[in-house]
Amino acid sequence: GAVVSQHPSRVICKSGTSVKIECRSLDFQATTMFWYRQFPKKSLMLMATSNEGSKATYEQGVEKDKFLINHASLTLSTLTVTSAHPEDSSFYICSARRPAGIYEQYFGPGTRLTVT
Amino acid sequence: SQQGEEDPQALSIQEGENATMNCSYKTSINNLQWYRQNSGRGLVHLILIRSNEREKHSGRLRVTLDTSKKSSSLLITASRAADTASYFCATGGFGNEKLTFGTGTRLTIIP
């Protein structure tokens, strides 16, 4: 199967700082990537859809100025949590979808963010 | 909002037994997918069943779909310790349709 990587796998930061999470599709070009958030023992909630070369589409209730998404290339999307607060602590997972016609999303291993 | 709800929320069985998880959804669908998530990891796609299919098999996995009841089930036969994980159903994911996950079932296989 396709491989999607995330970096870092774990990050601890202080309240008020910003954290960048990278999502890379390693063996295919992904015109669309997705960012999800998952609370402990809960399901995945879609935060935003990231399209290469255009602005991300955010889900209702997700602050676009707080969760900055950049999809600068066909293999890389980044999520920056700005001015992080303890309530932003969560597990963030990205996924990448192959170009049109193929349905399957390939998920990264996730990033555990802890804001102290 | 969650499209699917799964039951049970948690399931513990002895190794070798069969595990059955159920998923119910609210709106009409084109397909339904099942994913596995090991603790603290990403998701792995297991199987997709289309709306015009009633049953699908993949190795020890058997998925059924009843569109009249808006429900699906995932059966894992002859469970193994390595099957311990959370299992999620999801709908959508085609074209511009976003992938919407169910609440998940935490499966524990007792050696």
C-alpha cells in the first residue's frame, strides 16, 4: 500500500508557541490531503481538506487562523497550530488521496501534540 | 457530526473466537469502509463494500451491508492477539465527498 509519513510523531510545546506538523506522501502525488483530529478513545474528526496550490477548506467550527494549512507541493502538506493552548492537545492524523478516480485514502501514523 | 455509530463500544474476547462489530449510519451511501487503528497509530484500510453489495470477504474478514437497515457488520474470524485495535466504519470518501467515521469499537483479544 501507499506510504504516508508524518513528522514529528510526538511533540510537547509550551502554551503560546506554534507547532508545525508535516504530512508527506512518499510514493504518489497527492492533490488532496486531509487533516483529522482525534481525542482519546474517540473517533476522527475532519478538520480541513488541503488541496495542492489552493487554500484549504475548513470544516465548520475549525478556526482557520489557528490551524494553518499549507499544501505547497504534491507530496507535502503542513499543519501549523498557532499560539497553542492545552486544549489543542490531541492526536493529529493526516491522510492523502491519490488523484481522481481512486477512492482510497492513505493515513499517516499520526502526531501526538501535548501543550503544557 | 458522526455519520456512523458502532456497537459495541468495546469488546473483549478470547483468542480464537470470532469478533463481530456493527455500524449504523444515517444517510444514503455509495459505499462503506472499515478501518483498523492500533493504539496511538494511524488508520489502515481494511475493506470497502459498495452500496449494491451485500457481503464481502477478505481473508479472515467478512463485511455485510444492509442498506434497508442502514447498517453494516464486520466479522473477524479466528481472532488473534494482533487483531487488538480499534475498528472504525466510515462512509463517503469518493470524489469531493468527505470521509466520515463512526464512533469506533475497541477490540481486545485475550491470549
